[in-house]
Amino acid sequence: LFYVQHQFEDTYWENGDEWSHFDAAMKGSSYYALPKVLQWFSGNIGFHHIHHLDSRIPNYNLERCYRSDPMFRDVTSLTLWASLKTMSYRLWDEGSKKLISFSQFREKLRQMSASGQPSPA
């Protein structure tokens, strides 16, 4: 559950001075649109981006925050079904600033080899 809320293709990863708390919360965490019963059982953790923005917001107020400001709806949204696709993302591609799968990495290596480019260290 918590894994997929951070492991999506266009997630946010930055280091050092480039890192932003706001961007990490709003771009590095997703809204996980769960069926109501799972939303209830998980304590509204699908509103993960709001939780990361301010962990002092009680779980029973997360949905109200989400509905209160359009900014909170302008984030990556994942459904239960779509979240299954994210399970293959394992590697951070610094060049594209995206998470990729091992198969995507192997394809990238194959293309680099075919074009004569050195493979990454």
C-alpha cells in the first residue's frame, strides 16, 4: 500500500539543495483512489500527499482537506488497478527523471550498445 504511493513513473526525487518539502509531498506522493471500504480500513492513507505535506492532520480530516482546495487534486492519482502497474518500477533513471523497470533498463542498455554509447557505470 505505502510502496505504490511513492513508486510511480513520474514521481519526484531530488537531492540536496534541489529538494523541496512541498514538491516531495505533492509530486513524490500520490492520491490513491481506493474503494470506500479500503479507504476506511486504511485510515484514509490514500490521501498520502496531504499526509506528507503536514503529518499533523488527523486521518479523519484528510479527505476534507483533499476536497477543500483544488491544489490537493492536482496530483498523480492511482486507482487500485493502475497501482499494480507500478509494482515493476525499481530503478531511478536520472536522465529522464522517471522510475523504470528492469526490462526498461535492459532495453536502454541494448539501445546504448547498438548505438556505440558506453553503458552506465
